[in-house]
Amino acid sequence: MIPPGWLSPAWGNWQIAFIYITKKELDPEEGIQPWVTLFRWDLPQALQRQGGWQNPETARRFEAYAEKMAELFRGRVRRWFTFNEPQCFIGMGYGTGEHAPGLKLDDDSLSACWETFCQAHSLGQKALHRADGGNLVGVASTGAVCYPASQAPEDVEAARQGTFALPLGPRAFHSAIWERIITAASVKNIKFRAI
């Protein structure tokens, strides 16, 4: 349900019709509690032509998209993932080139992609909360499943951190990239929180 390019507030009738059909199937009376993922590796080509995740405008376009989805699904969806597997679509799409768009960017350019992703998640989360303060919003991360070496509290906590932490830190990326993200986040008043 991605509007072409996320570029225009004018939504086509086919998009609205598809969303309406989907909304009718999400009947809260049936006990269905859907979890909606807004973005799963599928950046519109129009945005990729404008720089994709290297372009901060992509974050603002994502905010408008999240706002529209929240409006259309208000009362039927309360659980949202803004993004699915950012480590893959940024790290492997713009870093290693293994996935679309197949780029192998230098550290500064890759850092710009992560900054835009962080901003897009923040703006998308705010849009979803503006629509309904009770919305639950997060990122569907990917990574290893870690098991504790023992039942000692520190081992259990280390396994939890290793499994659920979104790897946007020094252990996952070059420290210069992480420093740039933290600096940009503090300037833009984005808060990171430890799990």
C-alpha cells in the first residue's frame, strides 16, 4: 500500500479502494489484532532517483505516508512497525550492495542513510501517535537470537540485549558513523533509549 513515490498528497482511487477492502477485513469484533509494517525494503523508485535514504527528504515523505496510513486505519490498527529490517535495507542495500539498490557507499554517505532512517522512524512514530496516542510503534529489527550462558541475571540480560537491541551502535558500524548519527540526533532532538 505504498503511494507511488510517497510524493503526492493526491492518492489514486485504486489505493483508496485497496485500503478500504483491507479495512473491512480487519474487524475488531472478530478479535483480530493486526500488526502493520509500513516499510519493508520497498522504497519507491521516484524517491531512489532523488537519492533514496541518502536524501533527508525521504524521512519527510515517510512521515506523510505514516500519517495517511494512521488516518485510514484509525480504530482498526493499534500496533505498527515503521520499518522492517533496517540493517538489511540500509546496511546491505547501501553498504555492502547485496540488496537493492546495490550501492557500496563510503562511510559518510552510509552515515547519511542511517541518519535519514532514524529521522524517518522518529517522524513516522510521531505521526502514528498524533493519530492515536494509544498506538504501539516500533521497528522490526533483524539479528541473532542469543541464549544466556547461564541463568545468572547478567547472562540473561546480555542475551536479551544481544537479541533485541537494534544494532545502531559502535559494535555494528564504524565508530565515525555512530558519532555522526549521535551528533545529528542531538541536533535534531532525537532521543535514543537503551532496551
